[in-house]
Amino acid sequence: MHMDITNDGIDPILLPGEQQFSLEMDDGRRLRGYFRDTGAGPIGIYLHGFRSHCNGEKSLQIARHAAQLNRSWLRFDLRGHGVSDGELKEQTITHALEDLLRVIDRFGESSCVLHGSSMGAWISLLAALRRKSVRGLMLIAPAFNYVQNTFASLPAAVLREWQTSTYMSFPDAYGDEPYSLNYGILEDAMQYDVMHTDYRLDIPIHIVHGDNDPVVPISNTKQFIQCTHLPQLVFEKIPGAEHRLTEHLPILISHIDQLWQEIYL
């Protein structure tokens, strides 16, 4: 999965009104991000996808729109991504969830609205199931169970080799540089299955997904919707759209605005 590949040479972008922040993790390394605090209302939190970062086009445009409407808004990089500490090859779903929960507990403890893209949508859903302060979810091309779906189906011989060697290199879906992952990410992800879990989440939820997504097929989202109880769900399929959805920002922003209106009802 890939959106706006990040690397150590990325130039952070500080938007007007934002303040940079950092949070220390248990191992002493730091998460870093940007926060525009209006002092009122819920805090919008944007979470990027796997191998992406919070300075991508989608994140920045949504943050600028939030500023125009005077919403408190926060965007940050997961460990191993963007300007935060850590290495991508050590990423796990547990780590990503811990990072988001740490941000929620520090900044959005009273009330927040999560906006997750791709794998960030999966992590946002997991966080909403664990924090009552989450009042709404905007899930963009959600990559539910992405790790299991992508890697568990590898040939048994490849899985054994990966487990034995700990790290394995994988080709990038868009032809960029290969990336390496620890076998532990697959074992860890199994505990976060949201595709075969019967639960109810009664908060406003908007899901937007392109029907020509080669990275996370829209059938994945449809399966998720069928196996859960989401009384306040709004789901839009964008015809012909692929995974990144940057060309469909007006649709995403319209859903975000509708979501925020629903929260205030």
C-alpha cells in the first residue's frame, strides 16, 4: 500500500495557525505532528496510511479546509513514518494503535473526530472501539485487515523464509523502492481482525471508497459493512476512482462536513 512515499528528506509543512508538537513514546523516541487549537469543539485528527505521512496532499488540503471553518485540527506521523522517530521495518498494528491512542489521550480526551486514510482508517476504527471520546469516523479507502489480506496468503515456503529470516523485502505497488518488514507485523495483526467480528459502533461514520481501487478492493469495505452493526453509517462508492482519491478531494471534504454536522445534531 502506498500514498506519497515518505523518506528522511521530507520537508515538513507548517500551516498557518498550527503549532508543532512531539510526544515521547515508552522507548524514549518521539511522535511528531502539527496542531491547530481553536479552544472549542471537538478536535479533528487525521491519520495517514502505511508508508505515507501527514504532509501529503490529501492531509494538507483537508487541514486547510478545517482551518477555513475554524475547527481544531491535528495531523501527525506514526512511528517509522515522516518526521516521527522509528523505523518502518519495525511497524506493527499494535504500535500504530498505541500511537493514535497516545495522541487521543493527550489532545482529544474530551472529544475528537478521527479521519483515517487507508491503513489509517483501520487504525482509527480500532481506536474508536477503545475510546468513548471518539464522536465520529471518516474512513477513506479503508484498508481493514490489510496486513492479513496481503501477506497471510503468501506461499507457505515464503512465509517460512520470512519467519526464519525475520525481515523480508517486498515490492512497492507503484513501482517505487521495495520496503522491508518484520515478520512480527503479520503475527501481531491477527488480533485486530475487524472483518469477521460482530460488533456495534453507534457513532456517525462515513466511508468513501473508489470502485477501481487496485490496492484495497472495494469488496473489502462491503464485506466489513455486512459483518458489523453501524446504525449511523454513510457509505459512498466513487465510480472509477483508485486508491489515493486525491482527485476526489471535494467529495471527501463534503463527507467530512456532513460528518461534523451530524456530530452536532
